[in-house]
Amino acid sequence: MRNYFEGTLKFIVFIFGVVITFFLFKLGPNWWLTYLFAYNFVLLGSYVLMGGGMSMGFLVFIIIIYLMTFMRVLAAKISLAPFVVELIVSILAYLLLRKSSDINKYFIFTMEDKLKMMEGEFNALIVEEKNLKTGHDANVEKLLKYRKLMEIYNEIKAIKVFSDRVRKILSSTVDIFHKEKSISLFLMKENRFMKVVSNGKEDMFSGEKDKESLYLKNFDEWVINNKKSLIISDIYKDVRFTSSEESENIKSLISVPLFIDEKIVGILRVTSENLNGFSHEDVRFLDIIAGIVSKILVEEKYAE
């Protein structure tokens, strides 16, 4: 509908220009100035409806009409001054129209740039809001974990039996990390070897005769040899290690060493059946758990 309306207006402007030209050459000198002035409306309409290029064409056509009219005015021995003034007015009107259009375009482009900047700032604020919310949720989750850890630490103080203390801290740690994960504690000291495995529902506490019976994997040995924590997001894609037994269904893990007087006496390993099951914050949290276990071992005089 809009295109049809614009097309109709363009046609009217064109016909109006043709009619003016027709009557300009048919009517007498008394009408020449009037019809020349009417060309200003044709020029205005062509600029608004057809743009600067088409209006420039109309301006050239109008100037030619003016020159032809000048020759007729000279032949009729009429004063040329009003016609010259009218030509100057038409040219000035066209230039002012162009200038006004350029100013409008400048303001439009400026507003568009400002709108784009505001849109970019708005999108940045949305992203920042999401990041802040994510950070807030992560901090809340972290706070809850450490509160739970403090509760566990206070609870194990009242437990006197070593095996019960270990069971308590491991099962509670699995509960903090989520139920689908399991935790293993391996203790190694000369001829004393022990393995505790807990999945939150049940745990296994057993002493072993030798180191090999602990079923240490190559990533556990890496932690022992390098004396630092390890996080693996996808155990089947980590080129440092061969994949563990498929029956264990381990896809990601974190493993941290246990120290007594700067000497490794064991490792603490949490595994998950999901890929990317842990974050570096989980590693720091498990390091704290390992510190608590090490303190229990010291109290039990495990290092002696």
C-alpha cells in the first residue's frame, strides 16, 4: 500500500512538471513568472519522493527551461530581473533542501550510532548481570560447602574411633560433592596399606597386605610422584594417562595428596560418572578435606 501511494505521488509530480512546461510555452508573458515559481514545488516533490539524484535531474531541466524563458523574455523586451531572481530563488531553495536533508541524515546516523551504543551497553549489562548472578550462585554454593565442612569437622571431633572418623568425613564429602560421585582414600606407609571407598550410601574399609593390592591407577601414581593435585575432565581423552577399567565407569576425577611433615602418606580421590564433573574450586575444596584427613592421621599417630 505504501509503495502504491509513493508511486502515485511520483507520477503526480512528473505530470505536474509536464503540465507546467506545457502551459509555460502556451500562455503569455504575464504567466511565465508564476509557472516558473511553480517549478519549485516540482523540485521539492522530486527531492522528497525520488532522492537527490532525481531532483538534480529536475534542477538541470528547470535551469534549461529558465534559459529558454530568458530568451523569450529578451525577445519580448520584458525586464529580466524578476526571472533572474526567480532562478536564484529556485537554486537556493534546492541547496537549502539538500543542506537540510544532509543535516537530517547526520542526526539520523548520529541517533542510530547512539542507539547501537546503547544497545551494546544494554547487552553488556545483561551479560554482566548473568555473570554476577552466576558468580553469586557459585559463591552461595561455595559458602554452603564450607559451612557443611565446618559442621563435619566439628562432628568428627566427638568421634573417637579412627575408622568411624574416616567413614564420617568421606561419606559426608561425597554428600557435599553430590550423590553420583564416589570417594577413595588410599593410605601407604612402609608395610601399612589401607583403602577406604565410599559412595555416600555405603563404604568399604579394608587393610591391604601390599601396595599393589590397592589398585592404584597411573593418575594416582602421577599425584604421588609429582606431589600435587590432579584434575581430569575426560579420562579417555587425557593423553597423559591410559583409560581406567571400563567397569569402574569413571569419566572424570580429582586426586589430591595427603601430607604429614611434607611426606606423602596417601591420596584422596573423588570420581564421577559424568564428563567435566569437577572444577578447580572442587580441587581446592578437596585439598582442605585432605588436610583434615592428614590431621586425623597425625592424631592417630599414623606417621610414627
